[in-house]
Amino acid sequence: MNLLLKPIGLFAALAAVTVSRPAIAEDADQVNDRPLNLKVVPAFPNIKWPADATGVGEGLIQDVRPIIITGAGDGTNRIFVATQPGMIYVFPNDPAADEIRLFIDLRDRIHYRVPQENEEGFLGLAFHPKFKENGEFFVYYTSAYNNEADRHSVISRFRVSNDDPSRADPASEEIILTIPQPYWNHNGGTIVFGPDGYLYVGLGDGGSGGDPHGNGQNLSTLLGSILRIDVDRRDPGLNYAIPQDNPFVGRSGARPEIWAYGIRNVWRIAFDRQTGVLWAGDVGQDTWEEIDIITRGGNYGWNLREGMHPFGDRGSDPRPDLIEPIWEYHHDVGKSITGGNVYRGQAVPELNGAYLYADWVGGQVWALWYDFDAQRVTANRPVVKKGAPVMTFGEDDAGELYYATQEGGLWKFEP
Ligand SMILES: [Ca+2]
Ligand SMILES: [Ca+2]
């Protein structure tokens, strides 16, 4: 008798839930995908790249490959642009700016071999929240080596020069963390300070293809994770400290630096400066590119899931412990996501609250809006279709947004 009663009871409960649902408008789940009518213009039309940014590498003229655009948050309203070969340049945040200066040249310690190994080089730059007072900034690069088995990611602290605050001192380097890298690809590369003052580090799964070592799901390696570390203090034996509220502190076999895992190769993570939400673009393997909202201790599924789909022979159906992306796009649309920032500037009201992102290969830029209460994307609107690969997005100190293309273009949006 119970065998019959149980399913009937369950069915009745489901029916009650269904009946109590409010009526839903027919188009409530539709995503607005209408193109946004914005202009994209050169942000600093009078800036000319110096010869050392466009020089000859392996017999070919190099693309500039701007990899970071940022302000320093120090009240000086300057723009810093770092390039993948390992230079950081600085100029006034003024559309009329025509003088660009070298801030620091780190090429002597960086492994950079493009186009063959185009995911290495200088990858990350973050100014300390108190840069104005302490002159500290942090970088992420893949280090020079003599032997391929010695590939490493390096995160270091540098300081501005005592003699000239418009230059940084290459001799001031203090290495914070080095991470062995088994392959040239999937190094992640973003470093960014959170609203909590800790440094977040986006790492890839180590490389090759398909995550052959299973690093994404392995909490005993830093690879395939987003880290959270305290660069203002030191724990014994470390050049940084572990925030004690990190999710895996005290768990046997887990690295306490890890904030979130199941990551394939986040190409750009960024905090929304208004809400503090951490956004990530995670590059896909064969078929799906994805956007994630990163939360404490979250497992983002790689290499069991690619986008919202099982990956490979051991692929998993959706599981409660695997956090799905909020958005994905197929490789018919693009091949490699470049995650950006949430727009909180004043110049382009049409973009207010949008997450800007692009496809590196196709050069397409989109503005995406997400409803956190309904937990769904409400709009994903193409902004512009440019031919050139989009390397990175960045914000100035006022929250105005820029993006860079591979050949050296620095762009902004206009209403
Ligand atoms: Ca690697
Ligand atoms: Ca994922």
C-alpha cells in the first residue's frame, strides 16, 4: 500500500507547487540580444607606441599585445598599459595625451616566445590599494628558463623608484610565489585586489589539452584554481599569509590558498567595483566558452564539465556541487573568451551594470546583464564587431572602461 501512496503523495506535492506559481509573461525568459548602438573609438589617438613595444622578435615585427590597462588608484589619473613581452608604460589619462613613458622593463626575466607559445610572458599587474602610500605593485609573469622542465609562473612585488616616482625599480623585485607549470599554455594570469584587500590570482589547469593531470578537480595543487592571499603579512616559511577565512584552511590535502577551483583557464577575472562580485571568463576546450560568478569555495566543474555540458569520457551531468556558468557560447560564435569588467563609469549610460566581454579570436564584444535575484541573464547584446583579437579589458580610476586589441589598439565606447 505504501508503494502506491508514496508516488501519489509526491505527485500531489509537485502539483501544488505548480499551481501556486504566478503566471509568467510569455517573453520573461527571453534574452535581449539586440545589437547596442554604440561607437568604438581610439581612446588615446595621439599615443604612438615606442620602438621597444613594436620591435622585431624572431625576425618578425611584433604586435604590441597590450595585456593590462589600468589606473593606479593613487589620485594621479594616469593610465598604465602592460605588454605581454614585459614592459609597463604610463601616460596621462587624457584623450589628448601624446607622450608615453616606460614605467618598467622586465623582459630580462620573462619567457616570451610568440606566436609559438602565446600564453606565456607578462600576464598580470595589480597596484596595491595603498600604492599612493607604499609604492607597491604586483605582477604575474612566466619566468625565463634554460630547460622546458623549469617553466614557472611568478608573482612578485615591485616598488616605484625612490629617485623618480614615474619609474619603477627593476631591482626592487621580491618574489611572493612561484608555481611550477607543466606546459606553456593555460597559465591564467590575472592578479587583482579584492574589496577585502587580499590578492586574488587566476590560474589555469597547467595546460596541454583536456587537463591530463586532473588539476582542475585536485585541491592539492594550486593549478586549476583561483587563489586568495594576503600580501601584507607573512606566515612562517611563506612570503605571504593565508587569510584564515579561506574555504579550505585546515582541510587535509587541500592547499589553503585556494578560493575556488574546477577552473580551466580563466582569462581575466574582475571585481564589480560597486557590488564586489567576482566575475570570470573561463576559456573552453573544444566547444563552449563560459562566464562564471566566482564564490567562496566554489567548484566550477572543469574537467568534468565544459560550459553547461559533460566533458570527455568521464564527463558529468549537472551535480549540486558543480557550479554552472551563468552564460556560455558555442565555438560557432567564438573560440576563446576574454572576460572583462562590469561597467560603472559615467560616460556611457547605456552600459550601466553590464559585464563587458569579448571573443579573442573573433574580436566580437558583448555587453551582458545578469539578474542576480532571478539568477538568469537578461541581455547579451553585441556591441561591436572588430576584426582584431581582443586581448584584455581594463578600467581607469573613475571606472571608465577600455579594451585592447592585439596589434596595439586601445579602445573605448561612446554613446
Ligand atoms: Ca601552463
Ligand atoms: Ca565551468
